[in-house]
Amino acid sequence: MARNLACWHQPTGWTVRVLVSEVVDGSLAVDDPVGALRQRREALRPGPWTWLRQVHGDRVVLIDGPGDGVGSEADASVTVRSDTVLSIQVADCAPIALAAPGGLAVVHGGWRGLRAGVLERASECLAEAAPGPQVAVVGPCIRACCYEFGSADLDALCTQFGEGVRALTSGGRPAFDVPAAVRIVLERCGISSMEFDGACTGCDERYWSHRVDGSDRRQALVAWMEAP
Ligand SMILES: [Zn+2]
């Protein structure tokens, strides 16, 4: 069942809640039949969800209220409005939530998006909308054990993020360490308070994996702020 990834009590008196769905909650892929998808969303968090047409780019959209910006072509969203439900759909890429006093961001963090700078853009947009220290939580994503990578792509990623993202699969093949890259970017953004879910979507059966079985189905990270 869907799990609480984070519950942050903010100095503003607001509470930030972050959930991640699992296979048993059904696919939250945005192109699933609309009727069934609405029911699955309602079961997790009632009310309109702002979902994005994710394209592995660096665009961030500012969301001005519940249901605003639905279907925007972007890989991150930011809001300063309470009860405005933001969501990201993934099946290996890292779903990330950032919060600052009075503000919230969600980010689709795959290797292409990270390379494009989507996480930095989201942190910057959040800082403009809601100044103050940021905290982060990173949901289940593919980990090095299951994420074999070609040498040329891996070398390019190491040039950008440092050798800390070079790892090995459980079979001893070259691998990209997504959580390590996310940690490096968050630190570069000045964020020191971060939590990582330990699950690997590749080898944990609670989650879908595009890399391991070509799945078109997706889990969702869902986040919103509640005013007292
Ligand atoms: Zn794994």
C-alpha cells in the first residue's frame, strides 16, 4: 500500500505530506484509462492532482492552486498554495520532493533530467517562491545493483557529477548510481537535510521497473501542504 515518505511540520504551521504508491495501488501512468486512473488517485489522495507530461527535460512550472497546470510539459512543479496536490510518475527515475517554509516542489529525476539540471532549476524556483532552508526526500528509484550503464554515457555523467556516481551492478558491470547523483546535486544546491528511500525499483517487487521488465506502468509520488 501507499507509504508515507515524509511528513514535515513547517515553521509556518503548515504540514507537508509526501506519499509514494506501490504496485498494489495500481498504475498511476498518466495515459491509463481515465476512469480507472481517477479512482486510483482518489484512493491515494482525494482532490485534483497536478500531473505533468514528463519529458526528461529541465522545465519547472509554478502551480497556483488545486488542479492548476494539469498536463504541463515539464519535469518539476512548485507551489506555495495549500491543498494543491503535486505528483510525479516514475518506474526507475527518482521521484523527489523538496520543501521550504511555505513552499513545495516535486521533481522527476532521471539521468537525462539530472544531466539537464532539472533538480537545480526546481530548487531555484522553490527558493524564489518560498525563501528559506530546503529539505528533500527521495523516493524509490533504480539503484546501482540493477542499473548497468554504457561506458561513454557513464563517463559523461562522471564528468558532470564526479566519480561518486560510478558504481557496479550486482553482477559486477558498470553502473550509474542515481541516488548518489541526486545527493551530489542536492548538496550543490545547499540542501543538507535529505532522506533517501532505500528501495530499488529494479529488484524490489513492490515497484514497477521500466529497465528490468519494460513496464509502461508507473508508481506516483504525491505531495501537498496542509494549512492548520
Ligand atoms: Zn536493484
